[in-house]
Amino acid sequence: MTFIRSAILDELVDRWLSKVAALVALYVTFRGHNAPGGGFAGGLVLGGVFVLQFLTGREPHLRHRPIRRPTMLLGAGLLMALGTTAVPLFVDAAPLESHIWKPDIPVIGEVKVVSSMFFDLGVFMVVVAVVLMMLLSLGARGSSLVGDDGGEVS
Amino acid sequence: MSLSLLILVGVLFSVGTYLLMERSLTRVALGVGVLGNAVNLLIVAAGSRPDEAPIIGRSGELTDPLPQALVLTAIVIGFALLSFVLALAWRNWSITENDEVEDDLEDRIVARRAEKNSKRGDVPHHEDVEQ
Amino acid sequence: MSLPVLGPLIAAAVMLFLRRLSAQRFVSFMTLGVSLVASATTFVNIWDDGVIRVVRMSGWPGSFAITLVADRLAATMVLVATIVVTIVLAYATGQRAPDERSSFYHPVYMVMTAGISQAFLAGDLFNLFVAFEILLMASYVLLTLEGTNEQVRAGTTYVVLNILESMVLLMAIGLVFAATGTVSMAELPARLAELPDGVRMGLQLLLLVAFGIKAAVFPLFFWLPDSYPTAPSSVSAVFAGLLTKVGVYCLIRTQTLLFPGELGNVVIVIGAATMLVGVLGAISHRDMKRILSFQIVSSIGYMLFGLGIGGSAAIAATIFYLIHHIPVKTSLFLVEGIVARDSGSSSPDVVSGMARRSPILAVLFLVPALSLAGLPPFSGFLAKFAIVRAGVVDAQWVGIVVALVVSLLTLVSMVKIWVGVFWGDVEPAAKVSTVGVLRHQRLMGVSTGMIVALSLAIAVAAGPLYEFATLAAEQLLDVAGYVNAVRSA
């Protein structure tokens, strides 16, 4: 079942748009601490890629992607975000309080790592998982109700 | 708060409210989206002064970042709400094969009883009693 | 103190990894047990010294941080909510309804529990909004989990109305922020007092409308009797017992902390209208669940009436009514669920003679029913008596007459259920055996019994509880105390 049958679009999306967009998504996620961006925006960008893939008729692709069960991804993302909330409680800090590490990594130099980054990563995973779940439950099942010519199946 | 934003908020509110009152669920979903944007815009417009951004490292004065944070949260919540309404619309369509919200059954029963009880000429104004 | 919020959320995340229902149930009950202990500890501590507990997120100072604030009322509500949620989950497990077997039921139920606790503990308006969204989102899912036609139809009304409520609330919060520059409930009382009268009244009305929709107040109640009856009984029991109470709780906060004593007369009038309209709706319907749903609306009216009168005695009466109403209403819905599961329906057209088949079930219905109608010696009588007494002191004669008439009409609607479902001969067409309504549903019966026992305990311990409600009311009226507690945290 395809919604848009076009070799160029297919090629364009699958060959490089999805890869570039995935990189952009990661970039947006990690710059989120001091600049516009963050987990939600990054997750939406990557989610958008999945939607595009779905629209170009790569729906079976969805089933064979590395993440078989988006529910798991959702759980992992939630756990990560909630973990950043709860862990500070064990070290006598306020919930959600963030900590900044500045480790020296040999080649790159000093890197600033904030614990709230894990929160952002969690949100990122949750958003991607939700988009995938929507595509799976609405898209895949929905498309089976629609005939190949786009008309309704009675 | 600039006038153009204010007018835009007004327009979005009226469009959103109108769509929300439709019977078709797809339009209701669109209405939810539009209304959400209207509220978010209202918060940004009312909560901060124009020409100032809450971003560290920019020249000029910093505005209060709180409205932006509120709106960001509200956008995320709006996203979730919208997707739920869409799922509901889809489910409704796959069951009933149409996009309309039906009347409540018990309400119709009560209305019918009220009509039976009123033996005088004034018929209750429920158009859909006789169905 | 943040455990009743964080715990269920973490449990919900963990449960997404578990495929087996028994494992999910285990995690649910463990989590609820832990929250129960945590909320009971907080409750006992606050009962002891009356000091307001504050938890600040991310270590910012009190009036800037996202805060969780537990005063006497909040701690009590969290405890009662956790108890009710736990017992109803046990009931749902025993019911083995199709929706409880879905792999999403338990995670979503946990999310709703977290949302309810967070709403009671929220220390700023925006946090309150987020809590509302969490519990509403979960309630949307629970309401429509089976996905039948009827559920989708009723769910649509519920979802759209509540989205509208969220939008109004969000708008109110945005405008409050624009006018005062803060959303912290500790900073707001002083800043709101500086505003011009018109602006202040506008903001208050917006908040009242938003919380009023949630609390199902006249004229914004119509979504409630439409949607609650379609959910499975265990779900509508929690909705009936707790969700509207969250709205009432927020109305109490608005009227005591943010706008103390303003627009009291409006609230009284709305309260009286809500009582009357709700009970008239209850009388006009035949279906048991519909009648029970309309009675919720009418009970909300009593609480608003008490809230509108203001002053520590009336607020104490409102709090007492609030606490008494949660187990009473929940248990009525649970009884309905047992009847419906036994006979396939709880409509008086299908069921009759339930009292002959199961006297115990009849008693389980009768106790909360009489309590809700306000007959002595049950908790409902004491709650209504306290509210009416506060009305007498304030000389609200019209309201009192309405309250008493409504009480009588509530009894009439209860009699309607009793005559239809419980009395009479056993329906010969019923395919079920003539014995053992409860025998096959032991867990459901026991959990219903526990809630009924809770409501009886409220009646027995009414003296100390009323004293506690008075203390809670005084703490609510002491705005400066709240402000200082949060600022110095």
C-alpha cells in the first residue's frame, strides 16, 4: 500500500533525507541546554522522518525497523526522564536538580555534560515512541481500510 | 503586546470555537489544534514584551523566560490532546463509517417520554425525537 | 512527600516493559502500597504539628521553584485518594473486565493516580494545569479503552468538554501571569490584591469557569451524566469518587487562597442551582448508573454552597462533606458494577429482586445510599447537618430550603433504584442461579465492603474528624501562613 508512488521521492527520502534528518534531530536534542532545541524538538524531527517514510510507502519498513516495540522505547524514555527527577533525591538534592560535569576528553577537549541532558534524551525517546505508535496503530491499520486506489473499502 | 498579535489571537479563538461546535469529529480535532495555538499565542503575547528574547548570549535585554516555558509545555500537551482526538475520530469512523458524533440514547428516551407526557399541543423542541 | 506523584509514574514506565498481566498487577499494588505508607506518614506528621510541608524542584528558592505543597487539606486528600484508588484497583482485578486485561490499563491507571496526587499537592497554578492534564489524559484513555461505539460517543463529549476546560484554564493562567508576573500560589495572593477590581474579578471568573467545568457545576455539568455511565464500573467509580473532587478542591483553593471570600454569593447561587438541577436529573432517569451520575452533580452543589458561605465553620463543613462523599459515591458505583456483572445490566428493566438474592449486597448498597441521602446516623447526615448549620449562621434561608428539599429528592431517587433493582421478585427470565451473587465475585464484594466500612468509619470517627476539618479550614483561611511556609522553604 503506497500513498505517494514516486521513485524520486522514495529515493530522496530514503537515501539521504532520513539520515540527514536523524543527524539534525540529534544535533537539536543536544544543543538544547543553552540554545533553542531540546528533546521534544529533536524527537519531532525524527518522528517527522518516520512519517515521511510511511508516506512514501515504506510501511513494511516500519515493521522491520530496529525498534520492534515502541512501547518499550516509551517505557525507557519515561524511565530516563523520571530517573533524572528521582535520582537527586538519593543524594540529598531537590528532585530534578541538575548537576554539571566537565570531563576532559582527550581529543575533543573539555566537554560540558549536564544531568538534565538525560531528561532531554528521555523526552526525545518518548516523542519518537509516540510517533511510531501512532503510525503503527493508526497508519498501518488505517491503510488496510483504504483501497489501493485511495477509495474506501466497503 | 502588539495589536496584530491580539487580532490574530481573536481570529484563532473564533475559528477554533466555531470548529469545536461542529458535529464532525475531524473538524473538532482541527478546532482543538487551532484553539490550542490561540491560547499559546495569547500567553506569549501577554506574558512578554516584544523585541526581547529569553535566550542567553543575545545582545539587548532579556525577557522573562517563564511564558516561553509555559507555552512549550502547553504545546507538548496540545500535541498529545490532538493525537488523542484524532485517534478517537479514527475509531469512530471505523465503527460507524461516518464522522459524526451521535446523540445520547438515554437523552432521547427522556425526551420521548417528555413528549408523551405533554398531552397539550406544545411539542418539545427536540428535532431528533422521531427517529 | 513527592512519592505519591513520582512512584506511580515510575511504576507506569516500568510496566510498559512487562507483558504479563500478573506482573503488572504486582507492580501496581506494590507501588500503591508504598504511596499509601508515604501519604499516611505525611498525613500523620501534619496532623501532629500542622506545619506546611514544601518540596521544591531543582533547588530554586520557594517562590520561583516548581513546588509541591502539603497542608492539612492536601495531605488528607492525597491519603483518601490513595486509599480509594487502591481498593478500586483490587475491585477491578476481581472484576476481570475486558479493559483491565488490556496491557495499557495498569500503566494508565498509575498515571491517573499520579495526576490526582499532583493536583492536590501542586504549589503553583501551572503545575496544577499539568497535573490536570496528566489525570485527564489518563481518564480519556480509561474511559474509551474498550473502544465500543457507546464509549467512543460518550468519550467524545467528555474529551471535547475537558479540552475546552483545559484551554480556559490555560488562558486564565496565562492572563494571571501577564497581570501579576507569577504563577506561584504563594506569591499570587499579595500580587492579586494589588490589581484593579475589574481585572481581579475577570481572572477569578475565568478560574471559576475552568474548575467549574471540571467539578461539573451548573450550568457546565452536562458532560458528566453523559459520559460516566458508559465507562466500566471500576473506572466510573474512581471518576465519580475522585475526579470531580479534584475540581472542587481547586475551587476551594481559589476561593480561600487566591481570592479569599470574593464572589461568595455567586458561588452560593451556583451551588443551589447545581444541587437542584442534579437531583431533578437523577429523578427523571431510570438507569441506575445515570441516577448515580446525576447525584454526583447534586452533591457538588452542597460543597459549593458551603464554600460560598465562607468562614471557618462553613469551609470545615465543606471539607467534611468532600471527604465523606468520596467513599460513599465510590461504593455506590462499585455495587452497581457487581449487579451489572451478575445480571449483565443494572437497568431496572432487566434486574429486580436483588435484595432477595443477595442480602449482603443490598446492605452494601443501602448504607451508602442512605448516607448520601443524608439520613442519620450515617456520615452524610453529619456532613449535611454541618453545611446547613453553617447556612443558618449566615442566614442563607433560600439555600437551606433548597438543600433540604434536594436531600429529600435524593432519597426519592435512591428509593427508585431500590424499588427497581433490589426489591420485588427475582426476575424469572434471569438466567443466573438464585444464590451466590457475591460468591463468584468475592474480591469485588470484599473491596466494596472495605469502602463502605471506610464511610462508616467516617461516621463513627466524625467527632475527631470534624475537629480536624476545622483545623484544616483554619489553615486554609490563614493565607499568610501558607505564603510564609512556601517562601521560607
